[in-house]
Amino acid sequence: MVNNWLNNEHFCLLCDEPSEAGQALCSPCEADLPWLGGRCAICALPLPTRGLACGACLKRPPAFDHVEVPWRFAFPVDALITRFKHQARWPLGRLLAQRLGLHLSHAFDEGLARPDALLPVPLSHKRLRERGFNQAQMLAGWLGRSLDIEVDEHSLVRTQDTASQQQLDAAARRRNLRQAFALGSAGTIRGRHLALVDDVLTTGATAEALARLLKRAGAARVDVYCLARTPKPGD
């Protein structure tokens, strides 16, 4: 008798069509994800070409050194992130983290410097109570295990429950985040290459505030790893 488990079919999470054994996405859906091609060499803002810095980074260089991200914030990645973040669909988060880990592993092979530690962006106490988990902390944990990189959950703390960033422009986001973060332990910062982990980079205000804090504490380099990057409004 043929064992049934040998014939178990695997179905794509996006289209429900059969997928290769052990794969959560079929090959066509994987290829159709909104992969980020041209981008700013610093903040990863979508651009027509690679290797150049955007006007904003040239005019006002950010405190962070480099953003590494696989996708634009567009369908279906935006829907997957939303379901993970707001509906506690953790398997979707793990799938996205796995793909981000593969992207980062390839980037390391291509010359991107490996960080000494991953630091998840801390969530406000109010958001943590409402959501029940910090999606950035979960992403960092999955990435740390797959890439064999230390995860530091204690060096950054959120000291204020600020208003939601989603409806604010860049200037308002920066004002909203003043004094919102603090260092939990500066002893693990000085001289180290650190990478912030979050789900989506929009204006970069949160990454900027945290990177500035870490640089002032002596961090040698601060990168940002996230799942998706939004374009400029209207693009």
C-alpha cells in the first residue's frame, strides 16, 4: 500500500493551486510578488534605477547607513503583512520572515556586511496590549535563528505611547517620535554594527529616531531590515 503521506499535496497560500513540496508559495506567485528593483542606495525608496541616492538622502543624509528590503508595499505583500500584524496570522509572518532571510543571505553573499545583532523596533505599551505581540520582535527572532545572528531585545525601549503614525506626514512623524525611545542598555552598543528590524518602512522617521539614538551611544553602523518599502505618496 502506498503511504498517503507521500502523496500529500501542498497548496499555495495565495492562489490555492498546488505548489512544490515544502513550499508555501507556488512558483508563479513567488515570481509575481512586488519585488523591489530600482531603489535609493541608502533608504531603499523605489527609484527607476539602482546605485543612486534619492534627493532626500542627498539633501539630508539619514542617521542609518543602509536599508535592505525585498519588496514594495503592494499587493499581495501588503495584504500578507496586514493579516500577520492585525489578525495575528503568525504563519504568514513566518513565511515573510523566511523570504526576507533568504534575501538577506543573498545580500550578504553579494557583499552586504553582516551585523553583530538584530534589534527589533520596540512597540508602544498601548499597541502591545491591543495586539498582544510585537511583530518586529517576532520577525527579528525568526531572522536571528535562520541567519545565526544575535537578537537584542533589551537595548531599545519605547518610553512614550505616541499617536499612530499611519495618517501622519514625514514632518509630523518626526515630531511624534521626539523622546519616544530610550536606551535600555548602552553597554552592548558601542563599536557594534546593528540592524533594526521592522515590518514596513514608510517615511523612515522611526528608523531615523532609533538610528540617531544608537549612533549617539557609539554604534559603528546601523542598518534597517524590513519586509516592504512604500513609495512616495502619489508614485
